[in-house]
Amino acid sequence: MPISREKSHAHYQRACLTIPGGVNSPARAFGGVGGEPLIISRGNGPYLWDVDGNRLIDYIGSWGPHILGHRHPAVIAAITDALQRGTSFGAPTELETEMAELVIEAVPSIEMVRMVNSGTEATMSAIRLARGFTGRNLIIKFAGCYHGHVDSLLVKAGSAATTLGTPSSPGVPPGCTADTLCLEYNNINELAEAFKKRGDEIACVILEPVVGNMGCVLPVPGFLEATRELCTKHGSVLIFDEVMTGFRVAFGGAQALYGIKPDLTTLGKIIGGGMPVGAYGGRADIMRKISPLGPVYQAGTLSGNPVAMASGIATLKTLKSTNPYPALEIKTKRLVAGLASAAQAAGVPYTTAQVGSMFTLFFNPDPVTNYTIASRSNTQRFAQYFWGMIDQGVYLPCSQYEANFVSATHSEADIDATIAAARNVLQA
């Protein structure tokens, strides 16, 4: 039976009068599933409540940050304490240093780190730093990897490894993408060919070591290793965008899980514990090129905000002391197996991908290793599945091409309820 959405509808119509599309990020617009977004009023543990009073099992977790669940007591206490001291100073605080020390201790490749305010700001800054460090202009990204709304990264793939990307958004001049190569994720040969032809021009390669923005897509064996080797050989900077995977797939991120050491890493989401935050860090010789030590300029009035730092510190300390990762892996695998069983029983073509507490059920019979394959997924079937799960009390990402996230607060009963909901929806 469909849940009530009357209040959400009214609030959404009101929002549309003053906010473009009624939302402050397209990811919330339900464009991939149709209809109108639910308006959320609060969260607690693994649950959300909308303005109509519907309780939903949440597998978005604010798009990844809430690995400890909503309103974790340690995080709320840290935020409350920080607020008693002030909201922002525009001056250094001890909290910034403590956060930097925690990140450097946890992430194998980071020797120095700079705090910023978002994942987009982190990737933009890391690319500028890589260009400033190498004195080169060309960058490589991969189709299906999203690194924020940076002009140089909003590109469509060219027809070959030597074809430069073209802007994928109005408002991005062709000149902004004239130095961006967009290649196929997991295609080692194409990457090697690009380096063979233009290796001495390539400032950096930026990629998600586990993709979360075309659904959860894992690197094929050898892909990350080959990328590392090619960057080392040609003097290019390897940037891992771990805004989503950092402290999510493992405490030290995907680079710890796969044993690959990038030169720079971008972080966000979990290191803010739900507050707006980003960071980029890496080799000390590269990081020392940033102003005020070096000539590469980057600044931010609210960078290292004390409330965000307090929230992130509490999150990282809790993750370190409780080590929820083994239990999360087991829990997520059981959920994914249950969803796969439900799809198989219903005769629905599917494949799954999972690493740590990230996963995607693709309505696609083929294993998804790149954007071309991902784009063949049955988005109409997904939309039906999405709304069916909403009516069953389960809140999923509103696109086939987004990763799902399990939190430490999801109970075995929540997992069972989600699997049962999937059976009901897929067999309807």
C-alpha cells in the first residue's frame, strides 16, 4: 500500500517557488525515478522520518557519511561541545591539527593534509596542486567517475585515448576541458596508450578506486596497480578520490584495502561525520607546494570549521575504537545476497557489486565494470523497484547509478525487513 506523501508534496511545491527544481542538489531531485522527493524531518540510527511521519530504513546515510548511523551519541556530544565554544573563528584551532593527525595516522599515503569545505573543493584543489607540482596541464579522468562539479571534470568521453573531452554541461567553456582526457574505467590498455602518446604532458590521473557514482563498481584486478605504475614511470601524480570510500570501505580507505599508494588523496563525507567538510593530502613534497609554503594558491574562510572538525574527530575516534568494519562486511554481504536471491526468484535480470558497506543491485545481467555497461541497466525497472521499496518502508538512493550504504546501526531485523521488502516488490 502506498505511503502517505501529502505533506511532502505540499512542502516540495513550496520549495519549487524559491529553489531551482525544489532541491539544492540534483541528486535529491528523483529525476532518475520520477515523481517528487520525500521531505525528511529527522533521522536516528538507521532510520529516517519524513514530514508525513513515515519511518524508512535508510541506505543513503546522507550519501555515505553516516557509517555510525544518524545522531550517534559521541558525534552529537562533540558537536554540542564545539557549539558552546563558537561556530567559526577564521583562525587556527587545535581541532584542525587533531583532525590532521588522525587522518595521517589512518591513511597510508598522506603525510600532510589541508582541510576544505566539500569534496568538490578537495578535488579541484588537488588537481591544481598536481598541475602546479608537475608544471603540466593535461589530466586524465574516467567516464562514470564523479569528482564534483569542477569545470575541467564535467566532460564527456572522447572517441579514443587521444581525444580530449568536451563539456557535458552548459556554462563550461570548451577551453576548460581542453586539457582533460576522459577514458574508460578499468581499461588498462586504453590508459597505457594515452601515456604512450602523451605521457610527458600528463599532470595527473584522478579516479575513484571504488566507483560510487555509476553504482558501486570495483576495480578489475591489475587496474589500480597499472595506473600506479604508469604514473610513476611518467612522473604524473596519481590522485585517489576517496571522498566516498575514505573510512567507508576500510579505516584507511580503498588504498589500504587494495594496497595501492596514491600521491594525493581527496576525502570528505565520513571525516565530517555529517557536517560539510573535505580534505586533500598526500606526499609532503607535493603538499609543500601549497600556499603559504609554496606558490599554488588555495584558501577558504570556513576551512577547518571547528564544529565540522569536532564532528569528524568524534566519528574517526569511534570508528578506530569500535572497528565496525568486519561486522559491516558480514551484514552487507548478507543483505546483498538476499537482494540477489529476491531478484533471481522473480526472474529479474540483475547483477550485484559490493565492497565493505557499499553495494549496488544493478538491473543488468552483465557484471558492471565501466560506464558503458552500467548505462545498459534497466532504469525503468529500477524506478519501479525504488518506489515499491519506499512503500515498503525502505529508502534507497533515487538512481540506479548511485551506491547504497549500510551503517553500523542497521540491525539484523532491518536487513531481514529489507530483503522481505525486495521480495514483495520484485514479485509483484
